[in-house]
Amino acid sequence: MSEPVGDVGRTGCASAVRPADDIELRRLRADRYFRRKDVLDIGTGTGRLTWLIARIARSVVGVDPDPEAIRDADREARRLRVRNVRFKASTAQDLGLGRERFDTALFSWSL
Amino acid sequence: MVDALHEAHRAVRPGGTLIDLRPDSDHPPRVVRGGRTVGGLYERRDAIVDNHFSDRAVAGAVREGLLKPLRSGHFWYSLPPMDLPALDGWLAESCRIGGYTRGTHAALARDPGRPIIVRRALGYGIYRRL
């Protein structure tokens, strides 16, 4: 049974093992805050929650300081042909999004 | 953390929502086997301190009138079952969790092959952007 246990973060930090399903969004009652909204996912990593949010949101921008994670997320977005998602390598302190504004910002394990 | 909150506040439209979701240091992980809690895990001191800094940063943003609290709480989720060697390996690499609470490892070592489930708490706060 000694196998990896879930979605381990890119950094290799084992404490980054995250819930495998959408329990976070269910418990947050995500519909109210994400459906047909423009959403900013801060600390998106490889997009674990972003994909779930994108199913109901108008648009999602995922940001993360790890450029490798962002490259993986971008690749996955192309593979899945998800059109309402965009990823950007930037920090929470300097999002670098100019005048772009969002309805909801989610700090995903990142504050 | 304070800078990140100010930046997020700038990025969200007035009346929008800011959600803070992260591990909850007030509810340390539990170790469950056979449906029964047999022990726990403790978080590293720096992880707890970081969490408190974040709490203070959010409280400061509320005091500044940037955010209005709407709802907060915590919930538990389970990691997939693993055996004791897998759990030992996970803890050895963990940035956040320091190890077993007293007596936990001894209890687990009596039957190391039996599936173990770690239950962790996530805290959340939902705020209106003012």
C-alpha cells in the first residue's frame, strides 16, 4: 500500500497533499461565489481547483509564483481545450494583472 | 501577507468576494484507523506562526475597512488510506507537519500494514470586498 497519497504539490512538499475531490468547493458553497463570475485563483499551482472552478465560472485566471507549475497548467489547459482559463506566473504580492478586475479572488492555500 | 491582501483587494471589484482557504492550525491532523481516532500529528512551529500572521493580516484588512467578514469555519477531509511506512515517508518530507503526537506511532506500529487515514482540517474565511 506504500503509494503516493493524492495530489502532491510541485515543490515536493508532502504537506501539500491536497483533497482529491471537490470537497473544498462544496464546503465553500462555491456556486454562489464562482458561477458566471470572473475568478482569480491565487496560488493555483498546476490548476487543481482552477479546473473545477472553470466548469461554472465565466473566466478564471490562475496565478502562481512557480513558472514550472504554470507551464504544466498551461499545457493541461491546451490538452483539455478549456477556453475560459488563463494562467500567469506571478506572486500574490504583485499579481501583474494591470487594470483587470475580478468578481472573486480565492487564496488557495496561499495566504 | 498584508501586501498580498492589498493586491487582491485591488484586483477584486467593489462588492466582490475574497476567499481565504488554508490548513487550520487550530485543528491539528488526526490519525484514524478502523474508524477510530488512534492519535494525531502536530504542525511545525513555523507553520503555526505563519498561519497566525495570516490571521492577523486578514483581521487588519477588516479593521482597515477593506473587507467585511461574511462567513468562516473549517471542515475536515481525509487523505487516501496509506500504511505506516507510507505515512512515515509523507511526514519525513512534510514542510508543515512535524511528526506524531505522543503515543501515536507506537499505536500504529502494533499493526503497521493496516490502512491508516489522516484527517486534516481546512479553515476558510469569506469576505466582501468593500
